[in-house]
Amino acid sequence: MPMPGPAELAIILVIVVIIFGVGKLPEIGGALGKGIREFKTESTTEEKEAARIAKGDSTTSYAVPGATKDVREEAGITRERREVRADEI
């Protein structure tokens, strides 16, 4: 599909101004820019992940080192194990 030329872009801009008004244009532009930035970030992340998997490193770790220890300490959970008898179940 060919890219729109200057005349087509001007027509699109006029239609957008008619629909949304001049006051909304900065808000729409900001939202559009934010969306484009997020898309670029996610696509770059996915490309890096695909390249890493293609190299053979298929291990994925989403864990934060030390996070489980911090959560256990905060919740007061100890690592002590105790025997459970059959009659307790």
C-alpha cells in the first residue's frame, strides 16, 4: 500500500480537526506518541527475546532475585518443616 502524499495528509488533518476540534489535538497527539513509544518498546523487547531463543538460550526467568525471600520475611513465613501425621490430614 502506497504512503499517503501531502494532499491526503492535509485532508485527513482537516477531518480530524472537524471531528475532534482544535482543543483536543494536543491530547490526541500525546496519546498517539505514547502509543507509538510503547509499541516500539514492546517490539524491541520481543525481537531481543526471539533472537535470544534463536541462539539456543530458551530459559526464561521472570523471577526477581531475592524477591521470594523478602516476601517470606515480610509474611513471617519460616522455612522450618514439620512432619504431618496421617490423622492430621
